[in-house]
Amino acid sequence: MSRRAADHTALVLSGGGARGAYQVGVLKYIARRRPEANFPIFTGVSAGAINATFLAGNQGSLEVGVEALAELWSSLSTSRVFRTDLPSLAINAIRVLLNLGSGGSALAPRVRGLVNTEPLHGFLEELIDSDAIASNIEAGRLRALAVSATSYGSGRTVAFVQAEADIQTWERVRRLAVHSRVTVDHVMASAAIPLFFPACSIGGRYFGDGSLRQSHPLAPAIHLGADRILAISSRWRPPVVEPSEQHQSYPPAAQLIGLLLNSIFLDNLDVDAERLRRINYLLSRVPQSRRWLLTEKEVKLLVLRPSSDIGRVAAKYERHMPASLRYLIRGLGTRRISSSDLVSYLLFESEYLTHLIKLGERDAERNWLKIRRFLDGADDGEGASPA
């Protein structure tokens, strides 16, 4: 990547639980074709925060960092993310039922999440090197890293920013940024899927998944000075078809929860990308001689996404889930739907994750010409739209 194009290019990684493996596949192909590529700005949320923080601490080439990350994802199992033994799952389920039937009694057991994520904390301690992130910033290899989490106290999205000294924080409606040394606790908070994973305490305040109320997922990168953004989503965009006249049965709980998780993790990136394209279009209509009057700037954007429905992929690999978890998930009706978005977020098993990595590689290969031109600064990314 040319120095001019790299100086202010940001990599934005969205959330999605186990779907985060897809991002690694896309980056794996890019790194193989461009091992010298450099992203001085990283932002991530939820699973994307894990990937972004690891790469921000990578002190080798992009290829070396991504290969190591891909190897970690490929060898992952559900038991390294949360406890899947039957007693642990059963105890949490009983606690939930006791709380529902307690009428708010102070004697009811506290429920911090449906699963115990202590294994994930241990896994991330092996993955994240805060000292290496600081070293990369000091050496000029990294300009900024931002990891977003949701404050359960204020309801605002907080971006924890570790960056060069000249980077300023910001505050907007429902969101703000604070300078912080990004640690395992920040990443754990960003990846704490609501209800499923327990909230994490940072500075005496509790935080959960950063996607929960993040209406502007591209904003942190822009605030950090990016003028070009490569964003990787794990949302498949289905073809536009006419509504089917076929009779549909009542949707099971698994389908409704999957839609809810999609709205939390994936929808906002598409909405924000549309907003940015509209701003770029309006700016393009302003003569160059008068642009100095504007506070906004053009930010080139390229969004990469899966070519296949990841929910359908997950449904084929559901049998690889631990038996206890699979039993509970099927109780929500996953066997009654062909595309299981709920399973796609929770299926941390190597066979499925390896499939997603390979899918990401194939999609990056199909879009390589577009990616290459964008990285070289020879292309404006996705076209601006007035609509």
C-alpha cells in the first residue's frame, strides 16, 4: 500500500460473535496479496474488537499477524469461550427461573449472564498484548485503536481509545470517547453479548457489548482522522425478491432472537454506511473553492460482506455444538428453521470457524480488484449515493 493511501486508512471490524472468523478470512487473503499493507487506525466492537486489538498489537507484518490470528480462530472451541458443562448451564438456567418467579425478592440469586465466560478471559489474556499496542504507537506503526462498549449505567456507547498524543476525544449524543490503555477487560466488555454473556466492570462501572446502542459504527474511525475506511461486515445481503405467497408457520424463539441479534450487531453498519455515502454525495456537489466553509470531509468507504448466508452455514454445523448447549438451543426451535442466525453467533467450533475463514478468503479473492484499487488510493471505494 502506498504511504499516501495508508496514512489515514482505517480498518473497521463489526461485531457478530463467532461470525468474527469471517473477518479473519478476508484479511488473510488481503495480507497474502499485500503482506506490506498497513492500517494505522483500528476500530472494533464485540468480536471485531478482539480482532482489532490483536492486530493493533501485532509487531510483524500484516501477513504474520493475520496468519497467527487465523490459526487461533481455527483451533477455537466453545469450551474456550464459555463453560458448556451441563451443571454450569443448568445452574444458570435455574437462577433465571428463580428470578422470574421471585417477584423481585432480595433472596433471589443474582443472574449475571446465561453462560460463564471465564474461559474467554483466559483466552484473551493469551491473545492481547497491551504493551505491544503501546510500543506500536510509540514507534509510529499505529496511530490509534478504539474499542467500543455500552455503559449499562448511562446507556451511552463509550469508545476506549489508545492513540497518539495528538488524538482528541469526542462527545456526541449517546456516545463519547475516553483515552484508555486497552486491556483484556475492555475487550471482554465490548464482546459481552447482552443476556448471554455477563457485563464487565471497568473503573467501577459495568459495560456490555458495544454493538448494543452503537448507531454510528464508522464514527470512531472518522474521529480518529481516517479519510479512507475499509469495513468488514458479517451480514449477508440477500437478493431483492418479491414476497412469497407461501404460507409460513409461526416463527420460533430462535428465529426472533436471531433477528434481534442481527439488529444489534449488523444493521447499524449498513445504515451508517448509507449515511456516509449520502454525505459524500452532498460534498461532491460543493465546488472545491467553497469546501473550506464545510466542517464535514469526504471519507472514502469500502464495505466487504459475505456472499453466502452465514445463518444457513451455521445450521449445517449445529451438530458440532457441545451436547448440553445444543439441547438448550434446539429447545428454542433451531431445527424448525433453515437459517439459524442465533447458532451462527454462538457456534465457536473449529469446523464452522474454518469454513467462515475460507469463505472470507474466497470473497476477498472475488473482490480483489476493487480491494486493490481502494488500498492503492486509485479508487474512491463505493459510489456516493443521493438516495
